[in-house]
Amino acid sequence: MHTVAFLALDDVIPSDLAMPLDVFSRTRLPGERQAYRVRVCAAEPEVDARAFSLRAHHDLSGLVDADTIVVPGTHDPSAPVPEKTLAALRDAAAAGTRIASICVGTFVLAQAGLLDGLRATTHWFATDHLAAAFPDIDVDPDVLYVDNGQILTSAGAAAGMDLSLHMVRRDYGSAVAADAARLSVMPLEREGGQAQFIVNQPPAMPRGRALEPLLRWLDENAARDLTLDDIAGHAGLSSRTLLRRFREQTGTTPLQWLHRARVRQAQHLLETTEHPVERIATQVGFGSPTAFRDRFKRVAGVSPQAYRRAFGSTAR
């Protein structure tokens, strides 16, 4: 039987531990046979989970013979992990054990050096922090999970369930995974990725930089039919100088910034109104509904209709 060991660190996020543990515990094979043996391991017998404490039945030696190790996140992802715990993870990886992280548990794998040179994700709120702290990791902020074969990472706690079901499907096939998904009352595959949760957050303004007034003007005038020359003219710069300064200070181009501003405004309208998609396309400055749908899906990862179904007021 496949053994899944959950590594509970001090200050563990309870949902990061409980939700994937529930997926593996519920999974059944034909004939109602249990698919996984699950265990919770910790460096110390008692683990602080803030609202409560939990007692692990296994110490770090419980990781040694596991087929899969799952590492939930902690409330402070930047907190140093004890070296004996990191060493246990490195030893497991060297032995070929599959290792997966949930949410900001990615930071634990990063501290162990298991993600160097690999693509990885974490909760969208922490992706910039992860990229800055561990520049050797190729951080993808838009996806629900990343499967590198032996090492896997997921976004937030709910994405940890997506990753868990993905691993079930890898281990036992789609039929078993679909049954586990039904028991968890969730789809086997969700449409879109993490981007649909991110885009509505305005990008950080480069405060104190010369372009800040221009960025605010772009947000306020996103519905207008603006060209690069229009934006450069408002800034009092040549188009070439504007492009150079914009890339230096924002990492993108003026028109890309404008498109994202329009998508953010469209998200708000999809969430709070019942306006037809065609009307919203016009309201936020897209020349046609087709162009709006294409750009929205490219930025948010889902169609406008799918976004409204997930986040619109009528869906609540």
C-alpha cells in the first residue's frame, strides 16, 4: 500500500494539513480497498497550530519509508526550518521519495534546496517573496500546481486538493481520482489557474518614481481608445523613451499595463453587475467582444463567463 507521510511543522496552517490528508484518507480502490496509508510526522511530539495543538503519532523517522511526503505551509513562511527536518527531506529526496508542498510549504522545500533550477508555485500572495528569496527557482504565479515528477508544489490550500487529486490520478488512474473528487465534492480538474484570483489586485505602484502619475492616469482612463503615442504624449516623452522607462520601472510595456487595468475593471463589473459581456467589453475599452474575451482569458486564465460563474454576486 502506498504510504503518504504529512510533515507537520510548528505553526502549521491547519487547512494545509487537513484538506489533502482528507483526500488521501478517503481514496478507495475497487472493492472498497483503502488506497493509501496516511501518517502525520513531526520533529516533536506536539505541534503548535495556533488555534490548537496537535500530537503527531510519528517522528521524523516516519518519513523514511514513505512513498510520498506532503509538506503543508506554516503561518510564517520565512521562518527558518530546523536543520534536522531539512536533512530528513533531503535524505528522502535522495532516496527517490515523491515530495509535494501545499501553499507556502513551498518555502520549506526551497530551504531544503529541493527546488533549485525547477519550476514551482506557491500561494499568489507569496510568489514575489519566494522569487526574491530563492532566485534559483523558476516561480510560476499563475498555476494551481506544478508537477516536476518527483517534486511537486501547489498554490493555496484548495489548490493542495487539486494537487492531491492529481497525484491520486498518477498513482491509480482517472476513475479512482474521479471517485475521490466526488467524495471531496469538488471537480477533478478546475478551469483556469491561480491567475483568476490574482489579476483583480492592482499591481504595485513604483512609489516615488517618475511614472507613478502616469500609471494612475492609465487606470483612470483605461476605457479610452489609447495608443502608445497617446500615452507618450500625456507623459511628455517620446514613445521610445517611454517604453524604456516603463520597462525599467514596471517590468512591462504601457499597453500591457493598460490591458491588465482593463481586465481588472472588467473583473469588478463581472463580480458586481449582470451587464452582458458585450457591454462590459465596451465599458472597459476593448474594441470588440472577441478581443475582450481573448485578452481576458490570456490574463485571467478563464473566460469572462467562467469568471462570473465563480465570482459573480449571483454565484454567492
